[in-house]
Amino acid sequence: MTRQNTRAATHQAARKRLAGACKACHDRKVRCSLAKSGPPCTNCSLDEVECELRARKSQKTSSATATSHQVPQRSLHSPGDLDQRESSITVVTPQLDSQPGTSECHGATPGTDNTSKPDGLPKDRGDAHATPPDSVAHSGKASESSSSHFRPFRSHFSHFEEDDALNADALLPDTPIYADPKGVCAIANICEPDGAAKSGHFLLPNGIVSLLDPDDLEYLQRKGVFVFPEPQVRDDLVRTYFHYVHPFLPILDAQDILSHHESAALDKIGPHLLWSMYLAACNFVEEDVVRRAGFPTRKKMKRSIYRKAKVLYDMQYERDRTKLIQAVLLMSFCSSDTEDKTGPWHWIGVAISLCQTAGLHRNPDSAASHIPQQHQRLWRLIWWSCVHQDVWFSVGMGRPMRINLDDCDTQLPATGDFYTLIAGIPDTLREKYLPSAMGDLSQLFLELIRLGITQANILSKHYRIRQMQPNAADVAGIEQRISAIHDKVGCFRYSEDRTVCYHAYHLELFLQSVRIVLYRPYVQSLCQKTPPSISQELGLLMERKAKTAAAGFNQTLEALINADMISTCQGPVCIALVPPMQVHLLNSTSVKPLIATMGRHSLDICMLVADELRKTYFGAELVYRIFSLAKTQIKNGKSRQPSTNDSPAAGNTNLQNSMPNLLHGTTEGIDAMTNPDSTFTGFGGILDGYDFALVGSNFDFTAPIISGDNTSLSQFSKWYPDLPVENCF
């Protein structure tokens, strides 16, 4: 029987089968080396049990039995008979066994009833190893080693099995893995002292996957992971994904995804990646799509989809490493609450770990011709998307970044990488699913990545426990980078394309928020632990710049409101809201009526946006509650002990030393607080149920070491070729 390879028809190859299994291996449903090694087989030798030959059926009977076990694959276009809630669905055939040579299991499909036992599983898996007559000759040759009780070297690796040695070409090398050339792979320098330098990137054969246990399959069926929404809802979700998620997170090969989606070949995409795509798109779909999918709110739709994606991850269903990274990174769009502690921070960490295992953080050497350029382009986009996510959630949650850019030399993505993902897509599919101005969106994405690198440098220098002594030159160098990005982004906000305007507005919000993050550690009214070496003049200058950036943030926010884009804002906006809201809250404590009124007005606009985003994001709920309680505390504190001056110390006392114990309750009960002057003991219950703490400000980072060979300066020049290197570090 031939192996069906879904990747390319050119890689189809015949699979050699073992001539049979001994009785013990047959009863245990495991592979047997009897045909190669003769009795005793490897398993019986290791287990020290008697290796008994099993009486085999005649060739005619065996052929008839094997034929009876083959079940025709179910069409993906026929939904089947299910309950009322799933009256219009698509059933995707689960990949019971992606192992070459057992293609009869690929025809197995779940029954029409989600709770029924899976149909089509071979009743006797030992017969699946029956070998055609032409392969029997191999058994005689292998029997020469029958006296050996040692397993072949390659059989000790989970991705390689004994009989695969006969068909090494049948295994497509497509699983990326990275090994440090200065570590274990240094042995190559000993073997080939004059060989070319290697980057440590390898492509291993695809893993040999064991049969999915029937109980596991039934469990997945009960969870509904193979039951997808009706075609119209799927189309809306995919269209929404490529309009709102893909421009700032281009981690999917759009050509591959859209071709399979349009032809309803959903099994070629994979259920894990599909549900993760739907999860990310849930934040932006229209309300009528949510209702047609059978859910009252976006949050409930997200929760249902997330559970399906998570169970597929827990069962290790997806075996393609690149698809697994893509799916896990998209799972960071989930919302964490009391029912699930694996929130966005967790999934971003998993994605980063998988990327580093595959070597996406390191640039493949020029001689790595075994890695297709298409893969390298996609990997660059995936890696820098991980950097972007890591930076923003690090800022939002007050935790150190997982990625140290000094350990990364992957090239920055280029416009050509972005275009590669959409090349070859027919015009009909482009018009149906993709935004029209993909060129402008690719430019915005590149500036977004540069902004993320800048923010990572801010965190590594200005948010450490052992903080560096700041100086005007350091701050000016970072300001220069931010201004260079801002100059390139400004023209896009006036684009005639609504999608381009939407993403340009978001990038401007992020820019202004990053400015405040830069100034915030040195604003004495916001931080108790201001570096003693900072001059009062520099502190006041940074405070003025922070207030200017907060005002600019609100201008862009008002533009989003006027364009009716708030309901579909990106998740990082919840994080970007916090720094300007802190500045507005500070202004509201001023004894000068005009400044205080302006501060309250600006804060109310941000609160209005946070209130709207509460419908979609749990992070916005947390932001809204924290600042509502802070406003109430300041109001009650002023009524009991009005301030007599506008000194920074007075503002510091109100904001940091007199905060209440914030309880986890409804915001309507805030005005009923009985002890507004109680000492602040933490956020208490308000953080219970949310792994999305947007209040941290201390980071334990390791500053980059400036070596004598100007390594950091050369890295900076690579990332910012248009900027001078003075005052950069």
C-alpha cells in the first residue's frame, strides 16, 4: 500500500511493511521486529518473555480482511445528523494516524453522533503490518542479526522507527530543530575542521505518530473539536481574521490557508490551527455573526472556541511544528479568568519556547539550502510577531521579557516577506478575504516591529531593579527612534482605505504610550523610587513630555471614536491605555482648576473607551475597575483633606499612600466604600480571576553589555539603518 503524503505529490513513496508480528506484540498492538531479526523479536528480548510465532491467515483471507477494514473517507461537505445546535456544521475527519503505511486508518471518521464510538478503526491492528510478497526478501537479510539483543541506534529516537531505515526517503524532512553550534553541535568542527560555518538549523523527518487512542478520539468528539460552524460563519471569521489580525500578526501563509478553506479541505489546515484562527477573529466579528454562530456575546463565543483549541493542544493533536507555533501564538488572544490560569502570558511563552526550539530566533546560514526560502520568510514573520507580543504583555503585566534581543540575530522582516504570504492568491479570493491595501499594511507592520524593539530597549535600560543612571543623551536617542517611526506612520492615518486608517490609528496609540513608558520612571509624581541622580529640571522636563504624549494619545483615541472603530480595537490597546490614564489621573489631582478639569475630562474619555472594550476584553474590565476606584479614592480624599498646593509630594501622597483595598466586586458599589483613607495593601480581590495584571512597573532585566567590538552598535545599525549611531546606547 502506498503512503499518501499531503505535503507534495512528489514525495509519495511506497512503505515497506513488516512480514508479521509475534503473538505478544500482536496482543499489545505494537510494532514487531520479528520479520527483520527473527525470533526472538526486540520487544520480547527486552521484556524477557517467550517470543511465540502467530499463526497467519492465508493471503486470500488476509486480503479480504484488510479490504473489509478500509472505510471510505467521509466527505467534508456533508454535515451529518447532529443535534439542533449543530444543525449546520462541517465534520472534519480527525487524523487518527499520520504514520506512513497505515493509510486505512486515515479513512476513519467520527460517527454522526458526537458521543458514539469512532467508526472505521481496524479491529486487528496487528494485520496492519502485513507485508506484500515482494518485501518478504528483506526479512531473510535482516535475520542475520537474530542473535543480537540490542536495538538499532536510530530506533532509540521517537521520530524514527526500525523499519523506516528501509524507506528513509519516504520521510519528508520538514520538522525544524535548532542546536547551538557552540554547544553539542561543536562536534561538527572536529569532524569537519575545514567545513563551512553552520548556524545550527536542521530539518528532521516528520515524526512517526502513534495511533490515536479510541478513548482519546471519543473525548475529542465529545468536545466537538471536529464540528465546525456553518460555511457562512466560517467565511466571516476568516475574512475578519485577515482584516484585523493578520496585518499586525502575519504568521500564516495566506495562500495555503485560503485555498484549503475555500475548497472546504479543512483537514489540510488542521483543527487546532483553525480553532485558534477563529479565536483570534472573535474579538472583531460583528454581533450578527456571533448570533448566527449560536452565542449571545463575543466573550462566550471566545470561551467556547478557546476550550476546543486548548483540548487539541492538551491532546498533542497537531504534529506539524510550524502549525503548532502558529496555533499557540493565536491562542494568546484568549481571556484569562478564574476558570483557566493559562492566559495570554502563558501561551506567548509556549510559542516563544517552541520558536527557540526550532531556531526561529537565529538566522540560518547562507549555505542552508535545505531550508526553503518560503519557510525562512515565514519563520522571520513568526519570530518577530512573538517579539511584539512579548514586549507588550511584559509592559502590561509588569514582568520581564522572555526574549533577550542580544540572543537573537534573525533578520528583520522585509516587505517581500509579507508579499510572499499572499503571492499566487487568485483575485476572487483576494477580493473576498483580504484587505485591498496590503502594501500599506506591510509598511505599518514593519514600523510596529521597530517600535517593539525600541520598547524592549526601554525596558532593558530603564525598568531594571538595578536601574542605570539616566542621562539626557540616552533618552534623546530613544526619542529619536520613536520620532522616526512616527514620521513614517503619520501619512497613513489619512488613507482612503478604512483598514489602513484603523491600523495606523493603533500604531499611533502605541507610539504615544511608548513615549510615556519611557518618561514614567523619572516622573517624580508617579514613582516613589525616582533615581536620586536625576536632576529636578530633567524630571520636570520628562513630566511635561509625558503629559504631551498623553494628550496626543487622547487625540488619536477621539479619532477612533469618530470613525466608530472602538468596538473592534486590538487587545494591546488595553495595555496602551494604562500609561496615559495614569498621567490624566495625576492631572486630575492638581489644585489648579483648569488642569484638574482637563485631567478629569481626558480620563473620562479613556474610561469611556475602556467601558466599551469591557464587552470583549477582560483586561479592559480590570483597567476600568482600577481607575474607577482610584477616582473615587481621590474624590473622597479631597473632600476629607483638601490639598493646599500643587506640589508633586501632595500628588504622590494622594495616589500612592492612601489607596483603598480594592475588592473584587461590581463597579456600582464603589461609592459605598466606608474607609477611603485606609492604607493601600494591594489590589486584593480585584485581581482574582484575572491573569492580566496591568499595574506592574518593576522589571528584572539584564542590560545589554557594550563590548569593545561594538557588537551592540552594529546590531543597532542593522535594525535602524536610517538613524545615526550617536547617543544610541
